[in-house]
Amino acid sequence: MPAMDAPSVIEVKALRKSYGDFEAVRGIDFSVREGEIFGIVGPNGAGKTTTVECLEGLRDITAGEVRILGLHPQRDARALKQRIGIQLQESILPDRIKVKEALSLFAALYDRSIPYEELVDQLGLREKMNSYYDSLSGGQKQRVGIARALVKDAKILIFDEATSALDGENERKIMQNLMSEMPDRTILFVTHRPSTLQYVDRVLLLDNGHL
Ligand code: ATP
């Protein structure tokens, strides 16, 4: 848990997002402090993914204000892209890419990256380095997706259902590594799993677009 006076690195004010006539996010406010592990939970369709996609600049917002490290998700998209690590709900990779090729590709995409070798054991991918992506299990694919977020030496990580396909032991290992090796990183988690909540400092409950 970070100090109460740690600076805010994510600020969301009166955020609204509509798809046509349907309002998926209905005016929500929250902020996340530096170093905090912050959870967003809620039922299917509550607006969790929409909210994080607005933070990531993947969706334009209908109303309200969002700042990440003081940056505007869309106007400052280039700068922001180098500073936040994102694991998407679905990672789409070519079937015939090998795990080691995928990790090396991710590392090459960013100005600042950490050597991907450091992540291989942490994520339990050592014996799959020469395997094709399409031969991996759901949980192994998810670990490749987590590697994609971690390889970028980013101050903020945003995970959308990052651990939904992991068994309890793998989730525990990954969460404990995240917390011990990167204590100054801010992590925002969207999750359905009650087990993930034991690792978070604070939880925001979204339901039907409301807090
Ligand atoms: P889940 O737990 O199922 O992943 P969620 O809380 O992440 O759900 P969102 O994906 O944010 O929910 O969806 C919120 C609402 O917005 C849902 O009712 C969904 O059908 C709707 N929605 C999401 N994306 C679009 C879109 N591109 N066009 C229209 N409606 C959308």
C-alpha cells in the first residue's frame, strides 16, 4: 500500500462513454496513487473494459476528463504509449509465431524495455520458448500477453482479465513477482476472480456503468 500522500498517476473525472444511444459508462470518478495496486470489479457488461480502454486511449470519451501521468490518452497518445504497459483482454498474435519470437518482438517495440529473458522464468514460459503460439494452452497464451505488458519498462500497468485463465499457483507466483520486483509500479487490474482481489490495495465496483 503506497503512502497516502503519494501522487495521483491516474485521474478520472465524470467519465462517460456511449456507444450510439447506449451509455456504457455513466459518470464515474476515481484516482489511483503511484505504487497502488488497484482493482476494478463488476458483472459482465458493467463497463470495466470500456473504462480501461478510455484510459488507454483506445476509445474516445464521450464526456469527462482522463489524465494518466498528466497526459491526455488521445492527444498525448505517442508519449503515453511508451509509459503504460497494457495487457489486453484478448491478445491477437499470429498462430505461427514462436514464444521467443513474440517476446523479442514486444521488446523491440518500445524505447525502454527490460531484457525479456528476465521474464521467462517469472512467467513460467521457459519450456515453451520454441513453441508456436497456437499450440499454447489458454493460460500459457495469457502469460505471453502478460509478458507483453511487462517487457515495456513502464510505470503503469493496465491488466484486463490478465489472470482469468491462470491456475491459482501461477496466479500467486505472477502476482507476488509483480508486487515484490516492481514495488513502485502502479497496477490497475480488471478482474472477475475473487482470488485476485487479495492482492489489490483498493477496489472499485462498477455496475451498469455506475460506481
Ligand atoms: P465483461 O465482464 O463481460 O468483460 P465489461 O464490464 O468489461 O464486461 P464492457 O465491455 O465495458 O463491459 O461493456 C459495457 C457495455 O457496453 C456492454 O453492455 C457492452 O455490450 C457495451 N459495448 C461494449 N463495446 C461496445 C461497442 N463497441 N459497441 C456497442 N456496445 C458496446
